[in-house]
Amino acid sequence: MFSVTVRDHIMVAHSFRGEVFGPAQRLHGATFVVDATFRRSELDSDNIVVDIGLATQQLGAALADLNYRNLDDEPDFAGINTSTEYLAKVIADRLADRVHAGELGENARGLAQLSVTLHESHAASAGYERSL
């Protein structure tokens, strides 16, 4: 399987409900380094997995309305614990929609898989992987 990974970041504020989250139940900030990895079993007609420039641009677009936001105030996240794992799925699904809409180029429709990893720090990350 061939792969290409592009990277961006987001800065958010949020809080969690549930004792398992301890002090993170209070409003706090988080800066995530976001990696999106695109995979396919065979290279396209240009011998690439995906156009890196388009992939970078579309990752940024998928993140734009999350950046510098208090997720607790966003209607799409009302009543949801916006854990790192959950946000990885949200971002992966947004990117998948962009792939299917042709926003990463027509050849990107041949991608097989997509994964998104959010790095919380140098020591911890969480992610989500899906088929396309």
C-alpha cells in the first residue's frame, strides 16, 4: 500500500463531561498537530498517491471552522465530548467527503483508505482510519 501524509494544526478550547476526564472537565485549550494519510494499492496514472498540494489545501479547509474555536459553543458538537478520537473521526469524514466530491482531483477517487491522527503532545496521539 502506498501512502502520502500531509500535516496541519488546530487550536481549540473545549471541556468534557464525566469523571474519567478529571480536571479536563473544566474548559481548557488544546493544540493538535493533525496528520492526514491517504493510501492506495496502486499509484495513479501520474505515479502518485494524491496531489500533495491539493491534499494539504483540503486538510486546511477541513480544519478551518475548528481552529480558534471553543467547541463547547459549536452547535455541531452540542452535548458531545469532543475527545481527540472523536475529532479525528470528524476530520477524516470531512476529508472523505472532499475526496468523493473530487476536491482532491479526479485521480483521488481511486484512494482506498484515509487515516487522521491528532497529536496531543510529543507523547500522545489518537486517530481514526476509514475506507474510501
